[in-house]
Amino acid sequence: MWNLNEDVFPNTRVAEAWRHGLNGSGITIAVVDDGIQVDHPDLRKNIDTYHSYDFIDLDSNITPDRITDSHGTSVTGLIAAEANNDVCIVGVAHASTIIGVRLIGSDVPITDITKAKALSYHLSRVDIYSNSWGPPDKLHYHSLGRVSESALVDGVKLGRNGKGVVYVFAAGNGGKDDNCNADGYVSNLYTIPITSIGIDQKAAPYSEVCASAFSATYSSISERYLTSTSLNSTCISNSNLRGTSFSAPQASAIVALALQANPSLTWRDVQHLIVQTSKRHNIDDGFEKQPWQKNGAGFNVSQIVGFGMMDAEAMVSLAKTWTLVDQQLYCASETKNVNKNINNSRDVSKTTISELTSTIKETGKNCTIRSLEKVQIDVYFSYESRRGDFTLILESPSGTVSYLMTPRPEDSDNTHNVSEKVNWTFTSV
């Protein structure tokens, strides 16, 4: 277990966090995936089968129907595989409780309502929803349905007795020819997108350009694979554990350790803790257009791996003495009309946050901004073809550049591209 046992540097310092006496006990994580082998000898102790549910077959049996649907079982192992039983591995939060939510794994399209139900399933019981699923990579803009959006709002407002549940999402596997801002779940205000680093201390080759990504953990690359649980009570260590799907559950489990250290944390406090404790180290994100920057708040930030590698020990240590953040304010500017034809020209319009702050309002009054958590830009544009050639860059008053959208070659394939209009919200952390 090179990703946890201090065999490599940098690492997520999970072993050091365990030395604080933390193991995820008392924290419930809903694994939203393609099902889980509930009687796996390394998982059965920590799975709450009574409260698990299958939204495909509409019953409580979350065991996958197909032998190929091992994804959720492997994801769960990274979170909650039992400690000290000589089977497979040990999960990061190895004493946490898992509720399985089977949502994917069928050829039948999933409705917005079904996704919403999965993302709010047993809301009164769940602390963290770990999501290693999403739309296809590299092509189209995939919106978050209205009902799913409402479910996320309910989660952060009503979950954990008003402190809000934590939604962790895998940031996507499209590589640098893709951008996570085209995924409505990843770019959402209420989610924590997590991406991947390989053992070579580089952003994994499948990690996307992602201005909304918070942080990264290790995942498999060809040089070295993760190990986890799989179907038929087996262990697995191969290329099937390749992707941000297997970084997100490690992040979910680290969050579980932080919530165990301080149960008073709100969903926003968790985001702040990730930002303040993630580390740049010597990670090479491979994004030549814009290398690592130090933003206006003094944090190192990457266009691909966010604020760097998660640090479990630093996160739980800070969580213990953390002062809860103030109430969140939503501030909006007036619409900036450009009304210009791009015609393959560059820099058609440059509008910085400083230009907009004079018109930013919050519920009818001036909104004084001391710090920003996320910036969301609503953009409306039309195109005749080659939508994937579109680039959108946001620059802050302190000079921090966010690549909100970058070229996506497959989204410029004219076989998929007709004249249309786009009204989309782009996000940067």
C-alpha cells in the first residue's frame, strides 16, 4: 500500500493521521456507484446492508448483477477495508460505516430524479457522499438536472443536522484534451472535485484541466498500481484501478477522519481545510499554458491538481482547533454584454473581477468581499461549429489566472457539432 505506508514521498500522510487515534469511527459514507459485494471478507464488517439501496432494481440488494461491475467494490475498499485482518488492504477510514447506493451499472439511462434520490438517500444518516461516476469525457456540456441540483442544496442545508453533508466527486478522466467545467456535477458550488497524481509526482495523464478541482490523491498509472478489493472476495492491483474514480474515495475517507476529529465542521469548513492543508510539493501538473501560481490568498494553485496533494495529518490537526467560517454570502454582478463575433480572433473581451466588483450586489445591497471561496461565471454564447475550440480565461485583481475552459478537440468534431447556443456556468476555486 505504497499510497499510504510512507513508501513514497510525497504522500497523503494517512498513517500520521491514524496516530491521532482516528479511523473514521462514527462517520457514515454513502458510496454512490455500481454496487458493492457486501459479503467481501475485507468489507462486510463496515457495510450497513440494512440501509443500502439499489436504485436500478429498486431493492435493498446492492450486489452487482454483472461480474464486470467491480468498480464500487474497489472504491469501497479504499475507503473502509477492515484493518488487521490479513485480507487485501486497509481503508483510509477503516472503521467508518458504508451505505451502498447502487446508481450505475445498467444500460438503462439514469433520470435526473433517480440521481437526485441517490444524492439525498438517507440524508439524515449520511455524512459524506462519495461519487466516482459522471458523464462521458471530452464531448458535450453535461448539465446538472434541476432535481439533482435541488438535492445537493438540500444536502448542504439539511444534512448533518444543518451542518451539511460533504459531496466528493471524481473530477474526470479526459486528460488535458478535456476540461472538468463541462461537467455540471464537478463545477457545482456544493461539490468537492478530486483529481489524480501518479507515483511519478506528475498529474496523472488522465487528469483534466480543472479550475474547480480542490485537490488530488494518488491513483494508478502504468508505473505502479493501487491495490483494493474486488468481486468474488478477491483483491485487485492492476490498470482497472486507474482514474480519478480511485482518488475521490481516498479523499472522502480523509474527510471522514477530519469529521471524526471535529464533528462540528460544516461542509464549507471541510472545503477550507482542504485548501489550507493541501501541498504543492514538487508536483508537475504538465500544464504548459499556465504553471503553478500563488493566488491572492497566498496559496499555490494549479490548473489541474488544484491546491496540491491532500495531507490527512495536517487536515485533522487543523480540524481539531478550527474556528467555523462565517455565514456564506452570495454576491452577483450585473451582466457584462460583449456582443462581438469571435471569428477566430483572440482576446475578444477581457473583463476582470475588479471591473465587475463595482456592480456586485447581495440581496439588493452592496456586497463587501473579504475573501472568495468560489467564483462562478455565467456565460452565454452561440456557435456555428467547432464549439470545442472555445477558450475562457478569468483573471483576478491579484493576477491569478483560471482556465475556465480550454480546447476540447473531440467537442469540435463536426459530426457531433451543429449550430447551437450555450448558456453555462463556469467555476473556479
